[in-house]
Amino acid sequence: MYLDDNRLIKRPKVLQLLSVSSSTLRRWVKSGRFPPPIDNGDAHLSWQFKDVHLWLSNR
């Protein structure tokens, strides 16, 4: 199966993948522990799949 590393995943999916709360994710981003979201022009917070996957791989 082909997975596009550049695809965007929204905050609910990131929270599910990391098994953390919204407040924990917010703290991690603010402290630099987790990559910041991508500004894609809408009101939703999104991350590139490759950034989340890399972070999980190095955890």
C-alpha cells in the first residue's frame, strides 16, 4: 500500500496516535517536544504524516 508522507493528519488523529490529551499535545508543541502544526489556511490543526511518524520512530 502506498502512503503519502506529505499528507496532513488532523489533531484528533494525532491525539489518537500519541494516546495523549489535547492539553498534553499543546504543552509538547509549546515546549518543542513535538513538531508544530502546519498552517494550511483553515481553522484545523494538522501535521504532516512524515513528521509524526519520525517523532514516533525516535521516541
